[in-house]
Amino acid sequence: MTEHTTAEKATGINYRHFFLQLLEAAPWPVLVIDRALTIRYYNRHVCSLFGVTGSLQKVKLDQLITSAAMIQLVRESIASQRPQSAEFNEGPSGPCWKVSVTPLEHHKPPAGQERLREYHYFAVAIEDLTELRRLERVRRDFVANISHELRTPLASVRLLAETLEDTIETDPEQAQVFVERIEKEVQYLTSLVSELLELSRIESGQLPMVIEPVEAQQLVREGMARLLPQAQRHRVRLRTEIRDGQVLVAADSKQIGRVLVNLIHNAIKFTPSGGEVVVGTFAEPDGCSQRFFVRDTGVGIRPEDLPRIFERFYKVDRSRSKFDYLGAGGGGSGLGLAIARHIVEAHGGRIFAESTVGQGSTFFFTLPVARAERSTR
């Protein structure tokens, strides 16, 4: 300690204060423990990670960390006096931590006795990899999904083209049927690529939007008018339920219209004949936002699917999507709700859904009310 005191006087550095500041500068939770697993030092990230409000001084590490595997890793580092690290994942949707244990040299051993050193303190660093692993899953899912979406229509086009070669001279009428089917698959592929590019532009903030005050009821009525013929064709009743319709919202009419059309289209798509789809709006209690909704009496969405429906390419029931699809080109791309989410969030709103299997679903989204100062900008 005399050596440190002399050094502190010579350099003007308080080494204990310097050490604590260095500990706080670490970007993830770090603890310093002794061989008995007693916590000696820790930074604020430890308190945030474990939701601790009181002091952790002299608390045993196994009282803070309940994972037996993590504690075993720490004990192995203490026993071997070597660094140890491992990843711990609590299920597919649980947190993923990388725990690293490093022996700390308290003082330099005498020359020639380096092999006899015994570490008394160990640093335990906990790196939260949950978001990184989630992004890796998103990337893998994206590659798998885009491969699936492209492979199916491309295989159909190839098969149809081969069949067309055999029938173009012997059966012109059948050949024309194959040509029309090829056109539909190509149309689907074109639509898929267009939606991918559009989603990329929205996510990168490159989609130009003209935000202007517009009446909430105007957005609802325009969306309903566009989908009314489709609803009538499939014998689904489509009506509006408007309250506070004259409230002005800050919106790009074209993009929000796109969101409503997508939600109404999906509602009609999964509502059997004789069912009902309601499109409506009402003011939120806080007076700062307006809520829009599309409610149907369709098949509903399972609870395990509901949290993921706004993900890219996620389809609640991939096997039935092509059969139920109402437009040209087969099934939907699975990008519609992802695009809708990004558009709504770009407006400063939020989108979510509620559903009961066999009874129907309701999709909600909010938009900020257009204040006088906003409309003048």
C-alpha cells in the first residue's frame, strides 16, 4: 500500500477513484468478487440488469445470480485460476448472456515466482447478447423466407414453361391458360420485389411523406370505398363506425390510405361469407392522438402468432395463404403488415392487434392530432 501511496503522491492520481471510474466506464455489467464469491465492487449496469436498488457490497454472487451453470463457470475460473467464458441462453425468446470471468492480479509477484501466484480477485463481466441474437434470427429468417417466396413461383414458372413447349402447337387453348398462369406468377414476383424495395426505403427513412392535416373520417371513408367492391364480391358486409370523425390528424393521406387498405383487405380475406368488417375511428382520451381500427368476424389469430404478425414475411398460416388470397398472383408476400407498421411509426403512431380464435380480430393504429402549430409548418 506504501508503494501505491507514494505513486499517488507522485502522479496526483487517486488509484481507487480511478479504478471505480474505470469500472463505471465499462459498457456492460461488471463485478469484482473474491475467492469466496463475495462481491467487492460493481458498476451501475449490474444494478440495472438485476433490478437492484440497495447495496451489493459483501453480497454473495450466488445470491444475486440464480443460474447454477453461471456460478459453476465462476467456480471453475477460481479453481483453475484461468479466464473462463460461456454463453447462457434461457430459451428461444429468453435473454442471452455471455459471461466472462477473468482473474485479477492484485500485486506483481517476485521475480521467478510467477507460476506460484494466487489470484484473490476475479472480474465477472456479463454481456447482454439478446438483441444481437434476435437480429441474427431475423437475418436468418429473412434469408429463409425470401428464398421460399422466390423459389415457389420460379419453380411454377419453369414447370409451366416446360409444359407450354409441349402444348403450344398441339393445344393452343391450353397453351393460353399456361401463359396466363405464368403472367400471374411473374406479377407476384414483381409485386414482391417492389414491396421489398418499398420496405427498404421506409426502414431507411428515404420514403418521402407529405404530412398534412386531414380529417380522420376522410381516411376511413376513402379506405372503405376502395375495398367495398371486393367485400361485396365475397359477400362480406363492410361498414363504418366513426366517432370524432372531424378531428384533424397529421398524416400523409396516401401512405395512411395504404395502411387502411391493407388492414381492410386482410380482414375481408380471412372473414367467411356472411361475416362483417367494421372500419372506424375515435379520439383517444388524452386528446393528443386519434385511433383507427379495422374489426372483423373472421377466423382470428392464435395467441402465439399475435406478437409476430408485424414481422417481415411472417404468415399466420402459410399453407392456406395462396388459397385464400383474393388478388392476382397467388398468396400475399407477408410484407403488408410490416410496411404498415413502419408507415404508422414514421407518423409517430403505433399499431397493434387483438384477436380471439374463431371470433375475429381487431387491428388498431394511432396517429397524432394535427395541432395548429403543426399545420402551419
